Amino acid sequence: MDNMVLEQLIDGLGGSLLCCRRDSRLSILYASDSFYSMMGFAKGEITALLGEGPAPVLRNSPPIDWERITEEIIEKGFAKPELRLIKKDGHHIWASYRVRLQQDENGEEYFCGVLENITLSRRSRRQQLEQKRELEALTANVPCGVLRCQNDEFLTLNFASEGFCRMLGYGREEITAMFDNRFIQMVYEKDRSLLLRREVGGKTSGGVTEMTYRVVGKNGNLIWILDKSRLQEDCNGRVWLYSVLLDVTQTQKAQEELAVTEERYHMLLEHAADPIMDFNLKTGQIFYSPTFTARFGVATQKGETLLKYLEESSVIYSRDRKPLMDQMLRLLRGEAQEDGEFRLRGANGRYIWCNVHPTAFFNEQGEATRLIVVISDIDRRKKESIALRQQAEHDLLTGLFNRVTATDRINRVIRESKPGERHAFFVIDIDNFKHVNDHLGHLKGDELIIQTASRIQRLFREKDIVARVGGDEFVVFLRRIASVDMIVKKAESIGDAFRCSLANGCCDLSASIGVSFYPYDGASYEELFRKADAAMYAAKNSGKNSFRVYTREIGELTQMDVGDRVPGP
């Protein structure tokens, strides 16, 4: 076969023919056209692989030991070094040089062989090597174990990471020697059948199967494992079981301890003397202690949220529902825990006053996870307290607020008033009341006071403040007035309420009324009373049975008299 045919054959196979002298420059004796084409040079443009200049074509690092290559050729008949060649455009390629020694007509030896461009395959090998190193580095440092097993009855190991070996305390050689690479032998005996019965997702579906079981460590201790497995087919059609194993022993122990604690906790709740509610804010479950069920007639419910319970439960008195909900929401936001007093409906249908003692529990993220409420019956004590407060705050004869309570409440409304709000203050005095007592007696006088108080109270709203501050004297604090006309109509209505007779027709009634305004006439009970009282005396002095609105002139005329009559707080 002549050189032309040989060159065509080599070119057709994707190689190049290259012959070089055994000198320091590796001078080119002959190179096929495909070699120059591969390198990007014109034929004859390069004469040696190792030129004398700073940039030779051949740039292996470290440089190739051609003497060693010669020895290898003599020993094996050929050598196959990999050459790093620099193309004309500055890029490099890798070529496999299958070379042997030849002799020319003068008996001098030279290198002659076939170059094959292996740049892509070498790059692929390098990437695979890097990926393998990365995988080994990853599996060696992550706090878990990685296994590749045959999907057989023994789960025969093909690969076990360093993390897996550390987890169980075995070396790879020990696993081979003691268990014959059968992972199933390392699993706790009672859990083996469970592991073998699992169904792993198909090799093409990418399904991941999770399960928990126990393995036996080198020191004989049981290790709880969370196993996440999937099937994967390799390029040769073989199916492998890949598993990531996490040591969840501490978590499992914590769960077992929590279960024991929960059981003990519910036993305590069931035997508690006070009714108890336990809201699991994560699951929505509500647990009622037997004492709670017996006292309030509520059975255990599931899947009911705390807010839904507070909004809809018939156990809570309607007016107490919002205050109770506000208290619970503040508690769940992490604010200070406070007891509250609310009315709850008992099993007999009656509402009773209860002390509600809530306790919230939070996780590490600060989220409320549980709310326990202990309920105590304070109905008797609360009603006695309400009755005592009622007596302390109200006039015993009429049931209206007394002077002390009126003073406190009016001053509180004034402090909480917003800019632009206006209020009216009435002082009402029954005309000639002494005459009623003298002619009809004090019992009839008291009856008259009671009837008058009832009539006055019916004329005003619930948010207004009506009080008896003397024997026949009343005050009214009318909140948030819209106009002076409204005050005139109210004063006339009060006068009409007095223009009546007792049942025996012995006495006609009338009243003198004085009016002052907040904020024009004062910013306290005392100031407003003093000026309204002065206006009331002006009404009496002008013939009684009428009303007057305070003016500066009235104040100047009655300053001395009114100043002596202002009641203390």
C-alpha cells in the first residue's frame, strides 16, 4: 500500500499521519493534509512541534519525556502519549498520538504515528471526573448517608457514602466483610419485612418513597432512619435503587417523649377540678376536660378553629364575645397574659360569671401553637361585687347615679373628648318641693322624687349621664350635641315631664333648669355645674317653671351665691 492510499485511509478514519525526527525540536518529516487542516496552518507553514521561539506548537505541562516514550515503544512496540497542540488561532486541542519508531534509508530512527483528536472525549472524561469528585465530596460532608443498591431481596450495596459509614460506625471494608454488602442485614430484624414490602416509584416517574425504620450501629445501638428512595435507570439499562438516609433518632425520641407527656397531660386534665379547654392551634382540635363538659354541656369537637369558636360558641354571652376575643388575640400576639371575667352559659341554660385564665404556648419561631384556658366559677362573688358597686355608685331612692359617680363619669367623658365635640350640662331643681313635703309628707315626697327621676331618665339616651345630686336636684350630661335647638327641645321636654299632678291632684309640679356647655363654659364637672347652677337660679328668680342658658351676665349677678353652693367631688 503506497503512502497516498495510507494517508487517505487514515484521513477517512478521522486521524492524521505525523512523522517527526528524534531531535530536540521534533522536526516534522511528514504530515498529512488533515493534520494541517486540524491545526489551522498551511502545509509547510510549521516545520517542528517544539519550535525555538517562545510559543511552540506542543505545550504539554510538564513536558513529555520522549526518552521514556522511546523506552515504552521498545518495550511494547508502540506508545500512546496525549499531546496538547496549539492551533494557529491560539486555541488548543488534545490529540492521542499512537506512535512507533521507524528507520529511514540512512538507518536513523524517527517517530511515526497517527494523531486522533480527543479534545471532546478528554473534556467529557474531565467533567465526569469532576462530577465524581464533587459527588464524593458532597456525600462525604452532608449529615446523611447515600446508598446505591440493587433492587433485590438483599438490597445489595453498590455504593455507600462516607456519611453512611460514619452514621453506623463501620468502614467500607467492614461492611463488605461482615454483611457481604447486603444492606438488609444491617437493618433491625423486626423492620426488615417492612422495608422489603415498600413500593418505590417507577424508574421513569421520578417518584420518591419515604419511610422510617431502624438500623443497628456498630456499637449495637438502634438508629432511627428516615429513608428517601427512588429508582433510576443507568445508560446500560440497569435499574438502581438510590437512597438518602437521615438519622432521625433524636427526633423520634422527642416524639415518643412528647406522646408520653401528652398522655400524662390529658390524664391531669381529665381529673382537674376546674373546667379546662385545650386549643391545638396547629390542628384545630379542641379538647374539653370532663369537668368542662359536665359544667357547660359541651361535647368534644374536632377541626374547629379558635376564632370560629369565639365567634359562634353559644357558651359565651353575646356581649362578652368581643372582649373575650380581643383578650385572646392580644395573648396570641405575645402580649401580657391577663385573666378576664366573662359570662358563660351553664348546662342548665343560665349564664354565670367565670374567671377565664388563659395560657399560650409558643414554638421557637414565636408562633402560638397551643392555648389552655382554665375556668373558675366566680358567679356569687361577682354578683355580690356588682350589687355593692351598684349601691356605691347609685342613689338608693331613685337608682340614678349619685353625685360622686356623676362627677367621675362626666370628668372621664371630658378627658376622652375629641376636638370639636360639644356636650351640654343640665341642672334641674323641682320648684317648691318643700311645700310638697310639708303638705303631703315625706313619703309622698319620696314618691314624687322617684316618679320625676324615671321621667327624666326616659328623656335621655343610655350613653347620657343622669344623676340625683341633692334632695330635689338632678343633673344631666348630654353627650355630643348637634345644635342649640336640640338643647332647647330637651329643656322643654324636661319641663313637660314636671307639669303633672300627683294621683290625688293636690300639687302641680314644675322645675327650674339651668344649662351650660362644654367646652365654652368649662372643662370639668365643677365648672360646668357652677355655671349651670347659676343659670338655674336665674330661671327661679325670673318666675320658676322655665330654663336659662348660662351667660356672662348671669355669672356676674350670681357669682357669690353660686360659688358657695358648688358641691365637692
